[in-house]
Amino acid sequence: MKKIVFTDLDGTLLDLKSYSYARSREAVEFLQNREIPLVFCSSKARAEQLAYQEALGVHHPFIVENGSAIYIPKGYFKQPIPFNTYHINQFEVIVVGEPVETIREAIANLRENLRLSFLCYCDLPAEEVSMYLGMDLNSARRAMQREFSESILQGSLSQRFFTELDKVGFRSIPGSRFQTIVSKQAHKGRAIELLLKLYEQEWGEVWSYGIGDHVNDYEMFKAVNEPALVQRPNGEWAVLEEPCARLINAIGPEGFSQAVYAMVGPQHKQAV
């Protein structure tokens, strides 16, 4: 039986403040040495995820912007992909959400109509985004390359904003640090289910794992066979809608590593 690991990035594989993967690299290599695919499933954009894939030597499909799209390296699957796709650079793309232009138009209309004051990625220069995110300028520029979502970085929202947002087909997802607006069709669990169908078509029966740190990973947890929740920086676990994940007694990248060894290690009951 083939194993597959899905992971969140910020606060899980990456340190929430420094974005460092130093303490998770060894666990990533552990998976690579056992030819176990590691699939990023994060709010981060394509440009951001590709940078981390390159740094860690990961060459598997990845899910961007809270389940809005799946990027699959061309030729990764030998069997034809039975879903609508388009090609961009070296990837086949399955779109689950809506384009960022549509989302930004809806946000701008609501901001004006409700007389709210807040700022998104598209409202700020890269230098200010770098300051808000606590990352270098190049990383901030990659974060701004949204294709299917927009994040609110500063300012106040109202309950009516969320109500009206829902009426026009979008939703707000609370992330580790900011609110992110996506299509109501975008869904980490739905994207994972589509990708698992492709793995099953290729390899037969598979066994999936999911590692995350936040309530926005609940959708991922419900879609995999074995989910694991790592601690937040304050040492507590996010409160999920229902208990559905193994609690890992470690924070961020250390929690990611412990989850990998505990669930995917050679002594695990599903090991083959």
C-alpha cells in the first residue's frame, strides 16, 4: 500500500515566525528516502510553495491557496487525468476555486459599500507586505503573487462583511495570522480527495496522512486516513469542530517531524 503525506506549511513544516524549515528538513528527507510523496497543502501561493519545494528537493503535486487549485508536474502521473486541467509552465492545473481578480472585485465592492477600512496584498507595496509578514522582500513578492485568493493584512472587518461575502459566493478563512478570502468552492479536503483519486488510479489502494496546526486544517484532516495536529507556539492545540486528529506534543516543525516519525515510521501499523 502506497503512503502519502499531506502537510500544512506555516506553523507546521515551517516555523510560524521565521518561516524556517531547519527543524523539519530531516523528516522531509526521511520521507524522500522511503519514496513517500510529501504534498504541500497550504494557504501559500504557487510561487511561495515552489520556492520551498526547490529548497527541500520536493517534486510532488501541491495544493495552493486553501484548496483553490492543484498543481501537478507534467508527466507525474502516467494515467490520464480525468478532470478538467490547463497547462502552465511545467504543470497541469486542476482549479477548484475562483480567479483572484473576481475575489478582489467582490472585496473592493464590499469595502466601499460597507464603508470599511482594511488593506489587502493588492493595496500595499512589497516593502510593506514584507513588514507585515516578517519576511524578506523577495519572499514578500512571492506571497503577493496570488492567483485564487486575497488576504486581509490590516484593518477592521464587521460581521456584515462576512455575511455579504457569503451571499456573493466567497468565504473568509482564518489563517495562522490573517484572514484569507477564497471562493466557497475552494476546499482543502475537496482538493485532497481529487488528488487521492489520481494516486489511486496510478497505484491502487493508498493510505493518507495529514499534518497541520490550525482550524483551517480541519478540512484536510477529514479527507485523510490519519490526521495529526501539532501545537501552536503557545503550546496549545487549535480547537477543532470535533476531535479528529492525533495530538502531537510538539510545536511547529518539531511537531511535523514527530508526526512523520510516529505515523509513517517503519514500526507503524500501516507500514508495508
